[in-house]
Amino acid sequence: MASRARSGTIYAAMVLVFLVVAVVVIRALWNTTKPLGYDHCTVGTYEVDPNQAAIASRMVGVVTARSMPERAAVLVLAAGLQESKLRNLPPNAGDRDSVGVLQQRPSQGWGSNAQLQDVQFATGAFLDALVKVTKWQTLNLAVAIQDVQISADGSAYAQHEGEAQALADALTGKQPAAITCSFGKPTTVASVATVAADVANELPVNTPSTAGATVSVPGAAWQTAAWFVANANRLGVEVVAYNGKQWTRTKGWKSAKASATAVVATMYGA
């Protein structure tokens, strides 16, 4: 009997070792299926693509422009993650007549199709409704969002709270240099005038200045640096420098000689 017991213990141990090895191998194979150099952005343990990062930065910019607390950014980002995975969905791509990053419905008075596909308008409409929710700042995340969105299953928003918080921490600048993006050679490089106009439109910053291939935002801080990184792929930004750190699309954030009095972005090809 003792021999049988020992055999059973050895067998169980072998099965356990096999399972552990199998998990390691499967994870390794999964990671190798990702294409080398694929475009992506990381925030802590979370990953989004550059388009999602750009949309998230725009949403957070609206919150900041309204001088609302970070909790508002967490709520609207969690809503966007659930409703569209932070995609600006066109008509007929969502449920019924829902459109945009928050899947708001023109038939319910949120705005026109065109307005709701403007991320800033859609975010503003969400925030307008949110501030009417009693004690929204301290409500459970899913409850607060459901009071605004009135979706079929309000509990689904809760699963995105961790990612929304990480994105909000990075994109508000609460966590310095917390978002990094990696992508290939940009197919489009915007003019410095366009980049300066975009950052001034999306964030409450001092008037940017341009010189050669650089855009400098005086008095700006980590939120502006994060915005440049999140929008680097669509605009063709190659380098972002601020307060002793420098980001590049190939190396991420590194220590560097960078001013603490302005955020400076340098365009690709400079």
C-alpha cells in the first residue's frame, strides 16, 4: 500500500511539472506570434495601439480643460473601453444608431452623428451628464457610468477600472513618463504648425512656439509630454523631451538633458 501511495505522489508531481512547463511554453509561443516591431503603446501592464492612445489623450484633455478631477477621466475612459475599445466608431458599426467612442445615440438626444464622432464633443456630452449624477465622484465606477450611459449591462464597466486608472494617471501627467509608444517609420509627418495647433486645441496650454522641426510648449508639464507621445504616430513626432527625460519611438523614455520649463517635440526626419 505504501508503495502505491508513493507511486501516486510521484505521478501527481510529474503531472504538476508537466502542466507548469506547458503553461510556460504556451505563453512563449503566444508572445512570439506578435509581429516584430508591431505598433503599440504601453501604460503599466496595459497595452493599447497608437490610435487608442490618441483618442484617450483627447478624452483626458477635455476633462483637464474643464478643471474636473481625475476621477472624471477614469470614468469616461472606462466607458470608452467598454463601449468601443477606445475606437471612434462610425454609423452602423455599433448597436442600433450608436456612434463614436462612447456609443452615444443621436435618437436619444446626445447629438448628431457628426458631433458624436468628434471625440471632444462626445466626451463633453458624457461629462455634462455625469455632473448631474449625485455624488458621482465617490460612486462605484460602474454605477456612476451606468447612470450616464444607461446600457443593457452596467456591471460590464467595472472590468475596465484598472486600465482606465492607469491611462488617466499617465495621460493627466500624474505619473511622469508613464506612457510609451513604439511604432515604425511614420507614413505621415504633420507640419509643426499643425502639431502646435492640435496640442493647443486639445489641451489647456500656453501658446506653443515652433522653430525648424520642433514644437515647444512653454510652462507645460507631464500631461503635455504624454499627449505628444500618445499622438506621435498620427503626427510623426520622433522625440519628446521634458524635465530630464527624453522619449523616442525606438527607445522609449531615457534620461537626457531636457528643460523643465517647456515640453519640446521634434518631428521625424529632423
